[in-house]
Amino acid sequence: MLDPIIFGLMIGAFLFCTGILIVIIKKNAIFVMIGIELMLNGANVNFVVFSGSDPNIQGQLMGIFVVVLAAAESVVALAIMLNIFRHFQTLDLNSLKKLKH
């Protein structure tokens, strides 16, 4: 039988590594943002798993902070991507390397 802490850490590591792979492999800005969200969720799972064995609520507070940070990051990133798409008509990161006309 697998220890619940080890199982939770494995899930968090899987989410984090999947996010890193998406950020490295994908060329679309939407997918890169999804990869960043997966990395944040993987770290959040680790905070919650570690807070289960800690009598303080510091891990849960950090988890709430990560959720708020992810929401704020999503709003700002989507606004930036919307403006980039309006201007360049693409979200392909390779074609956006030069932001000059």
C-alpha cells in the first residue's frame, strides 16, 4: 500500500513535470499558459499534502495564495494575448519573436 503523502507528492510532481513539458514543447501561447497553470497546480498539491501532516495551516494558506495568484495571472495573460492577437493575428510564439513592424 502506498503512503498518502508519497501518493500526493507523486501527483504533484506529475502535474509539475507535465506543465514543464507543455511549456517547452508547445508553440501556442494558450498552451504555454495552460502549462504554467499545471505547474502552479502541481506546487499547490504539494502544499496541501504537506499541510496535512502539519498542525499549522500555513500550507493551506499558501494553497489559497497560489489559487489567487493563478487567477490573477490568467486574467493578465489573457488580456495580453488578446491584444497580441488583435495586432498580429496570431498567437504562435515563433512568429512573435520580433515585436517590431
